[in-house]
Amino acid sequence: MEIPPEVLSALGRVKEDMGRIGESVQNPSLRAAIRHYIETPGKMIRPLLLLLFTYVLDPERLEDERIINAAALLEVLHIVSLLQDDVADGHDVRRGVKTPRALYGDGMAIVASDWLIAEAIERAVSISADAVKYLAGVAKRLAEGQALDVEGLRREAAELKTAPLIEAAFVMPTMILRRRDLLRPAAALGRLLGVLYQYSDDMADEGAEREMTPLIEEIRSSVKSLRKLLGDKIIPLERFVELVLKRAVDGTLTTAKL
């Protein structure tokens, strides 16, 4: 998949920004737990989607520090969810390495997630009051999804456990760039992609069977709705979404590199 170089450059800035998170924490175990998933990153799909959608709306705004901050913020919240998920599900290994809970204990992993929540709040405040309010709602939905997951209701958890942060990857640029006319269709696409990612993750981890066709059709319809508003500017996002759908059908969405 060819991602615009401007987007990759911006993603590099996000990684540099995140590389400084937690460095000043005095307690060695807490600092290591905070930085664990920063130093062993995944695909960073949430920041990537936020930057790609920003590029579609206005490539020059990739230079806006609020966009870089928002992209890093979403990855921070994702790391919070990983730390808490590790504790809730008793994961000792993730991405082929030991988890913070296995290395430093459940208590330290939870304290690290608390510290990162504070980091996310601080970053949201620097964007806008609306961003704080919206992201607070995102965090509440994530908590509800995690609660359903803890109770073993994985199918019911799909729309709440992963979708809110991927939705936010589309909503945050509309807020920062003041494109409120795009908020509803952008949020809809983000939610649908989030459900797709959760379904794909469940299939990869547990072999759970999911009927993808109706969801894929909804995602394509959502992209068409945005095309009506954005025209050909949406092409880079269209291509990326089609790759995501192909990987979902192949069963490699959460395991293969994008």
C-alpha cells in the first residue's frame, strides 16, 4: 500500500513525540511500564488513519501541531486499553514479548495506565475544550466495551472496545480543521472500521467466525457518502480502506503489515 509521503513524515513526527512520553518519571518500574508499548509499537493504525484523513481534508494541516498531538493522544489511549486488557485477561505475552503486567505486576500496569490517562487529558486540553469533552465520551465507551469483554460478551463488546478510538481518528481532524459538516459521515466510517478491526482481531486470536459481507458493504457505502462531499480528494483514503477490506476477507488484517 502506497501511503502519501507527507503522511509518513507526519507519522514520524508522532513517533518522535511519543518517544519522549514518560521519560521524566522517577520510579524505574513505573517508567518502564509506561513506555513498554511505546518502545514496542504495533501498526499505529489509529494515528495513521487520523493523519491520512487529515491529508485528504487538507495536506498542509499535517504541519499543525494539534494534529500531531491528536494522533499521539489516540495512541496513548490505545496503550491505556492494552495495559488494562492485559490485566483483565491475564495476558503474559503480547506481540511476542512479555507484557508490563508480567514484567512489573498487575498493580504497576494499572498505575501506568492511570499515568497515561493523565497524559491524554493534558494533551486533549491543549487541543480544545470540545476535544476534551469528546474524548471523555470515547473513554467511557471504551470502558463499557472492556466491561462487556470481561463478562465474556465479546460479540456485544465489538462496537465499544475498538470502534471508539478508530472513530476518533476521523472525528478529531473534523474538529481541529473545523469541518463539522463532515463529522457524522466521518464518525460513521470510523465506527464501522473499528468494528471490522475488532471482528478481525477476534478471528485471529480465537478463530471466532464472523459474517463480514454486510459490514464490508456498509463500509463501502460510508466511503461513498464521504466521496460525495470530498470528491477525488478522498482517493488515498479509498485505496487504504480497500486494502483494509481485502486483508479482512483474507484473515490477515491484524497480522500482516499494511
